[in-house]
Amino acid sequence: GTRWSSPMTQQHGQSMRRNLHRSLSKALATTKNKQPGSWQISPQDRSSSSSSSNSRLVKSSSAIATPPTNAGVKEANLKVFGYDVTRFGVYFMAHALVYGILWYLSLIKWVILSFIDKDHHNMDRSSLLWATRTLKSTGCMPIIEGWENLPKEHGGTMEDDGKPLMIVANHASWMDVPVIRQITKRCKFLAKKDLGLVPILGPSLRWGDHPLVDRSDKRSTVKSFRQGVDWLKKGVSLVTFPEGTRSVDGRFSSAEALKGGAFKMAIYSGARVVPVSIAGTYDIMPKSALLPLRPSDGRLHVKIHAPIETHKGMSEEELAAETHKMISSGLPPSQQPLQ
């Protein structure tokens, strides 16, 4: 049969082809003109980093689709409920939602099978799997160094001696949570009670028996303290952001502003404190953003510092000051606390 087409249809097809050609040309030009970030790594640094035994660059598989370029982020910005959103943010959210559904189904499975996993560690592994898959598929995996300061249980190279850890990090962005999951394999989060209301994340925290703190309720504070100490005495490590909330400008708080609960738990239980510096997450997703604005492109760095031994004679202030000093030493100037 002869294919039929009217002059109007032909004109429409030609118009579509011209528009498609212009869009592809614009996309290619954007990719070529992509601007590097403030933490862009040179080829020399990248090669030296990969050859060092003390650092590890986690790369995404070549089989995973390449995320949209971060060029022209400002031009692509939209406002949703007063927050910044870019095309990359939509791309990130699509992956997070798909993996989030799988995460939630896994949570339900382990709730049903909780009789064979009373400490809910398999449930916690579901969140680790979600974080890793989402970061890898969107080009947001961090560059991590200091693995010699973490036990093998958490993916490090230090020999396990059974002593629990209190892993303490700065908090500049929502992205800190999936990023720090890359160094915390078997752990519980010491988190704000409000997070228990977040879809998927909330059930994961509540069903996994993570200590949730309501600082306005003294009884809740005491309960979460006891719960945290119990986990540490069982040999289960805790993760916390002692600033209590995300930084407004990306800078680390002063030592005096750090919440003392985590340090008191560590001293009381004899756990080691492992300071962790997270750099670059504020550039990816500041507090003004609803979703990540751009891929990592070498911006995200995690530095694991040497553990601090605790003992009964230490004060919370002393431990907080030492931890603060070590975290600050691993941050770029833009994230250093103001004097």
C-alpha cells in the first residue's frame, strides 16, 4: 500500500525534526561547556587518589545511564513551594522513588520476618542499598578516604575488636544522610523524632528501633539516651549529626553549639568516637533546594578521622572540642566555622 500523508502532516513532521535537531545541538553545546565545580579533581589528583591505599573512589557502573549535565543550573532553576529545583533534581528524584519503593517493600518483608532478625539489621541494610543505588545511578557517589580508621565491619581496613563506635559528622545538607551511609554498614542513627514522619525513611527508623530524640520532651530525651547506650553496649555503632540540624550556609557550627547527648553516650558506654568530615554536599543540595541541584563531579568528599578513645574521666565538653577540631580539619575553607 501507498503511505498517505497530507501537506499539513509533512510540514508538521519537518517542524518536529527541526526542533529535535535544535534541542540536540543545544544539549551537546551544554555538555561541552560544562563548568567544573569548586571540588573538581584533576586527572593527576584522581590517579594519585586511586593509587593510595588510604583512599577509595567509589565509581558507578558504566552500564548505568549518565545523568544530565550540571551546566546551566542557575538557568534551569524552578521554584517549587519556594525551593530550588533543577532538571537534575527531577532526574535524581525519579531514581530515589523507584529505589524507594523497593526499599519500602524490603522493610515490610523484614517486619514480617522480624522473629529471625530481632535487632533489625537486615532492615537497616535496605536503607544502605537504597542510598548506594540512588547515589551510583545519579553520579553522586562520594570520594572517601581514611578507611584505615574504620573496622572491617563497616567496610574499613582496621581489625575488629568488638568495640562500638559513635560516628559523628558535620551536617550541611540532606545529602549527608545517603553519603554517610556509605561508611556505616551495621549501625543505628541517633536522629530527631521529626524524621520518623518522613515517608519510607520514617518507618525505617521507627521499625528499626533507631533512637529518636524529641528535645522538647525530657522523658523522650532520657528514653533515647538509654536506647542509644543499650545499642552501644550490644556492640552496635551509632551515627549522629551533633549540630542537631542542617547548616544554613554550609559552615560547621562552633564546638559550643554541638549537642552533648552523643558525647555523653560515648563516655558512659566506653565507645570510641570517630569524627567524619563531609565536604561538598551543601554545593549539591543547600537548604534552599528541594532536591539535589547537580551531580557530584568530584565535589563530594568524606574524610574518616582517627578514632578518639573515651574514658570515664572525660567531660562532654572536652570530647566535643576534640571531635570538633578533627572534623573542622577535614573541611574546605567555605565550610569552616566562623571565628
